[in-house]
Amino acid sequence: MPLTLPTHPLAVVPLKLWRPRWFDGVGLVLGAVAPDLAYTADGYGVTIHSHAWHAPLWWAVPLTLVLAPLVRWAAAPVAAHLPHGGPLALRDYGALPPSRHRWWVTAWSAVLGAVTHLLWDAVTHPTVDGGRVPFPPLTTEALPGWPWWLVVSRVSDLVGFGVAALLAVHIGRSGLIRRWYGPPPPVRRRPVRFWATAALVTAAGMALLPLQSVRLFHDQAIRALVVVSLALLAGAIAASPKHRARLPVP
């Protein structure tokens, strides 16, 4: 299957470059990864059909509307503790504003992200959402042991990494984040507190992962991604007492 990051967001991030005011970049990315976030519930007796054709409306949109404010809140303190990144200009991402777009812009950006995820999965999986076969010809073998859907999946991942790297460098070198949102706000850096908290949460989360079995490695990878995200959020809270007062409550 295509990698949740960076492959899936690549289908929609160019929309932000094309029309910055029409699309919420945070909403596009969160919507593009939202269908796979349901895998965190695997093994707990909860089935979330996040890859159903109608799931972008009842899963991706609510999830994005809850997570987007948290991402925007954490952007400044997290980015301030990242390295400059040379051409990537990682600290520029701290300029993401607490609120930029109307909620419906974020919502329709999430829908677009989730729909492209489902369409991409339709040609890179043998089945989707409970066993439906979207394109039977893709289940035939291109090479011994390599059906066409697997070939498309592997190629899309390789291309995805390359394009993601080029896109990240383009955004950094062009200063697009600063052009859209201005310079990042001043944030007092507390690297020891930030990274110690992030490391502690990461270690605790990773230690808990093996306690609940999963069907696929991909499910565990999604959980690891969630753990790292929570660790960065915890680091931001610990390192930014004044910024913490503006922590959004979904």
C-alpha cells in the first residue's frame, strides 16, 4: 500500500501551491492521512470503515476539524526546536497561524485529501473496505509474485519519496511559508525540556505498542506515527508555558 507519509499527501499538496487561499494546507494533509489513522483502533474490537466511499464526510472531516487546531497550536513551539534544515527551512513552519481559514475551507480540503487517498488505494490494493475488488485486472501478475497493484504501489512510494523531497526543498528555498503567513512568532527555546519530554513520551508509547497485537505491520507503523505526534505535542506543552495558555480545546 502507499505509505501514509509522504505518499498520500502528495496528491493534494500541489493544490495549496496553486491556490493558497482556496485550500487549507493543514486540512489537505490531515485529510489525506485520515483514512489510515483508523488503524490505531485495530485489535480493540472496534471496526472503523474509514476507507468507505462516504467516509471522507463522517470520518476525515470531523477528525481534521479536531486535529487541525492542535497542529496549528503546536507548530510554533515544535518548529522552534527543530534544526534550521538548510534548504528545507524547517523553522519557517512555525508561522502556521492558529486560525487562518474558515472551517468549511478546512473541511472541504479534508474531503479532497481523503478522496484522493481512497482513489490512490483503489489502484494500489487488491481490495479496499471489507474486501471489495475495485479493479480486477490489477490483481493479475505483472511478474511472478508481483501483481499489478503491488507494482503500482511500490513505484508510487519510490516516486513519492523523490517528489516529496523536491517539494519540501522548493517550499523551503522559495520561502512560501513566510510568503503566505509571515515570519514565525518569537518562541523561547527550551531544548532540554522539549526533547526530554518528547523522548519520554516516545519511549513510553513505543513500549506499549507490542502489548496490543495487530494484523499488519502497517497498522503498527500508523500507531508509531501517532506516538511521535503525541510526543512532539507533549514537548510543545512542556516547553511553552505561555503558549500553553492558548492550547485549543476541540
